[in-house]
Amino acid sequence: MRAKHHFRLPLVAWLLAGSVAFAVETNSVSRPGGFQFEGKISRPVLENYLARSITMEGLLNGRGDLDDNIRMLKYIGAKYVGRALCLWNAENDFSNNVQRARAAVPKVLAADPDLILEACVFETVNPKINEIEIPGWVFTAFGLPPEHRNFRFDDLIYPAAQRRPMGPNAQVPDESRSETQLWFYYQAVTYLDLGCEGIHFGQVEIMNRNDPNNDHWARLLGLVRDYASKHARRHMVICDGHTPTGGLMHDGNPLLDFNAFPLRIMETPDQPQAAILKLGFSDGLYNRSKGGTTFSGWTCQHLPYFVEFDNYGVSQHPGQPNTKGEFNWVWGYDEITWFAHQPKAYRANWLQYAWDWVRRTDPNGYLEMPGSRTARSPDTRWYFANNPGAAVPTGLGDEDSIRAVWARDSEQSAGVPERRSPTRLDANSWPHDQNR
């Protein structure tokens, strides 16, 4: 049973004003330039994908109903499917998860071949890695003589004085170590062979403590891209990662194809359970994405990026304000759990507000929509945007809200004058703009 929050009158009135509604008469997918690429990707096409991005954590590894998820993705017009193969501590059940994904990928791509499915190579490893044998082709890719052995946990992690735990028995890997490069390459190539074309490399900047110039990152990503140029569906892999400093840079240029980061949502104590976005709050990426010459050959002052609803746990005071300034809790929750606890009308309006705020604040940024994500409270263990039904009984029904935001963006991209609906909230009803 979902916990019920008691809202003060001003917020109740704001919520009851109605949800964002647009007549979806345009193609909710369309953006000038389309979604075609081969070997390299132009900035307009990359941004078209970011503008139709959605987190679907675990889509390819058994989270939710696959058929209904495919239906929803097609209905709303999604194109970049973030965290579709999302194996935290992938070594735990790597082979079985890969086999399941191998069966799922063709079904998803049959619905829309333009989709980019993203897999993840995360910033965590545990001793279970000792049970996975290293294929000979992994050694060969690095110019090393093949050995008949398994990965070695102790050779992946930081030296004793530098170690950083990442959950029970797990550690942050040191990407400067050759063993880590072998493991990351093995994962990435396996995911490319499945049909994934995007790879999220997690918190890239907590793994490079011993790689100050990112030379080792450059080598690894170069090898992954070289493999993709020969074997990926469209002969390219789209690489991203969380970049709190603004970018994973090498010789003055970005190593990633785009940056990614949490939204960094700020609660508003004077309006219980409400929250806003604010320029300069926490370590938000807005206006800080570093640019240069990309792998695809185009130059930018600021690399495009998206911001996502992050999940990182629940505080000791769920549902209560963060009066002590702890971490980045939003009313005691991580971002997606806070969002899942809000009424449907509020969620619909907040998505449009967040989309508009990000695009207005930094034209290089895009909101990655929430579709499927781990939530972290006893009454809410997972967020599904799907409409509720037999396939997804716990779905929260945010499909139409996401589709409406993208439909409005399609109109604006096509130069159609903005249409106002009687049910759309007046600008004065949005959360207060804190940019100025």
C-alpha cells in the first residue's frame, strides 16, 4: 500500500488544477534530422536520440513485462532506451542474464529498428568475478598472449590504501589496471554482440584515480569503438557516463559521445513533498558540460547530455524534509522514489516543468524520461511508467504524460506555434523558477 502524504492547501490546489494535456495530433517521435547514423553520428541525430530518451532499467534482464514495455516504448515514441541491460555486479549471474537478453533484444528491435538499446558497465565488482573465465579473444584484443584462467578480483580493485567499498563485499574497480580493462572490454563486446548500441560506463570519474590524464580510459574506449566499427548494428557504439566534473576529457577533448548525470532535484520545505530544479544546486551538470572535438568528428563548446531520475536509496527520515542538509535526499528519498510517491497529476506537470526548465536553462541538456527504475522504500520497490493492467499491475500510468511532452517538443521543433489547452496549467502555476 503506497504511503499517503498530507499536502498543504496551496499544493493541493496546484495539483487539482489538472494535468498537462495536449492533443497528440502530431507524430510524437518526429524531430528534424531523424534517427539515422552509420559509423559516426551527427550532433543533430545524437540530440534527437537524447530528446527521446527514457530509462528502462532491466528491460532486457527481466524487469517488468517485456511485451508491455515494448508496447509502451512504441506508443510514446522512445528512441534511446537507457539502462536496458542493467547488471549491477554483472559477475553475479553474467551468463544467464546474457542469454535472457539475447532472446529479448530481437523482439524489442523488431518493434522499432531505430531504437538504441543501452547496456551498462558499472563502477562495482565483487569476488564472484573469480568464477568467470577470460576468453582468449579478450587477451588478443589487448595484444596479450591468451591465458587459460579466470578473472582475478584482487587485480581489478584499487590498492589497499585507495580502496572504496561499493556495497557488501564489492569494491570500485581501478580502470587503470589491465585486469579491469579486460573485464570491461569483455562486458562491452558481449553487449554489442547482443545488439546493444549504447554503453553507459557508470561513474567514470571514481574509477580513474590512477589515470589522471584518462589515457587508460582512452585506450579502453578506443578498443571498444574499434570492435563496434566492425561488428555493431550500425558500426558504432554510443558511450556515456556520469561526469560530475563536466566531462571525461583526454588531450582537451571529450572521450564520451554524450554526458549523463542525475537531475539533482531540490525539495521545497514550504510546500510539503514538492520539489524544483535550481541552477547551482548541488553538483548539477547544467551549463558545465565540457566540449571539444568528439569521436564523430564534430566540435562543440558543450557536449550534449541528459539528466535522469537517479536512485541511490532512502534516508532515515522518509517523507520528511532534509533539514540537516544530508546528501541529496528529496523529502527523504532518492529522486525516482520521491517522484513515484507523488500524485499522478503532479508527476505529469512536473515532467513538463522539468523538460522546459532543462531546455531553457541549458540548450545542451535533455531530460531522460522515467520508464522503469529501482525505487527504494518499503511501499515502492519499483517505478513503472506503464499504464496499470494485468501485465503491469503496479504501473503508475505516466505513458500519456511522457508522450504529451514529446508531442509538444515535436511541434516546437517543426516550428508549429504553441497551442494552449484549457486544461493546461498557466505558467504561474509551475514550480517557482529559481534561476534568477
